Amino acid sequence: GAVVSQHPSWVICKSGTSVKIECRSLDFQATTMFWYRQFPKQSLMLMATSNEGSKATYEQGVEKDKFLINHASLTLSTLTVTSAHPEDSSFYICSAPTSSLQETQYFGPGTRLLVL
Amino acid sequence: ILNVEQSPQSLHVQEGDSTNFTCSFPSSNFYALHWYRWETAKSPEALFVMTLNGDEKKKGRISATLNTKEGYSYLYIKGSQPEDSATYLCAPTTGTASKLTFGTGTRLQVTL
């Protein structure tokens, strides 16, 4: 199957700093990637859809100025958590669909963020 | 936002037992239903994508059925093995936009 990598796998930062998370499709091109967030004991919640060459589409309640998404190439999307606060501590995971009709999505391993 | 429910939340079975769990979702505007297996410290792994009412798919000892009219899907595991221990997630979609709405998952633990 297709492979998606994510970096870093975990990060600890001080409140007020910005953190960048990378999502790469290693063996296929992805014009669209998705960013999800998971809080403890909750389901994966879609944050935004990252579109190569255009602006990301954010889900309701997700601040676009706080969670900056850049999809600069067909294999890389980045999520930057700006001015992180403790409430941003969560598990962030990306996915990318292949071009097949049924659009199976391949997930990265996720990034655990802890903001002190 | 779709209301997706999975039951049970967790399940503990012994090696060799067969088991099944449920995913319920709204039947209106249905497009496809995805099942994923998520082992600790790994990426979620796609198991099945199902679209048609009555669909049944199989992958080794794991199979799934789909009822789009009443809005549910069953996942079956025959002869559970310790390596089947994982969280099983389902996610329906309402169109070709590929936006997945996940349930909270069923956490399966298989012991010897």
C-alpha cells in the first residue's frame, strides 16, 4: 500500500511558540491531504483539507490563523500550530487519498504535541 | 457533522474466539463506508471501503458487511489472534470529497 510519513512523531514546546508538522506522501502524489486531531478518548476529528496550490479548507470551529496549512508540492503538506497553548496539546495526524475511485486514504503515524 | 457510533467501545477476547462489532451511521446521503485498523504506535491501516447495500468484503480472517438502508456495518473477525489487537475505526463519507467522519472506535484486545 501507499506510504505516508509524518514528522516529528512527538514534540514538546513552550507556550507561545510555533510548531510545524510535516506530512509527506512517499510513493504517490497527493493533490489533497487531510489533517485530523484527536483528543483523549475522542474520535479523530477532521480539522482541514489541504489542497496543493490553493488555500486549505477548514472545518467549522477550526481557526485558520492558528493552524496554518501549506501544501507546497504534490507530496508535502505542513501544519503549523502558531502561538501554541496548552489546550492545543493533542494528537495530530494526516492522511492522503490515492487517486483510485474509492479513494482509500493512507495515514501518517501521527504527531503528539505537548505544550507546556 | 455525521453521528457515527461504534459498539462496543472495548472488547477483550481469547485467542481463537470469533468476534464482531458494529458501526452505525446516518443512512441519508451515504456514499461509502471505510474500516480501518489502528495498532498502537502505527498508522491506521485501511481494511475495507464499501459502497453498495449488501456489500460483503473479506480480507483473511476479517470480513465486513454493509446495510446502507438502515445505516450500519458489521466487522467480523474469525479465530482472533493476538496480532488482531487494535482499535477498529469506521468512517462513512457522504460524497466524493473524501471527508471521513470517524466513530470513536472499538478497542479489541486478544489474549492467549
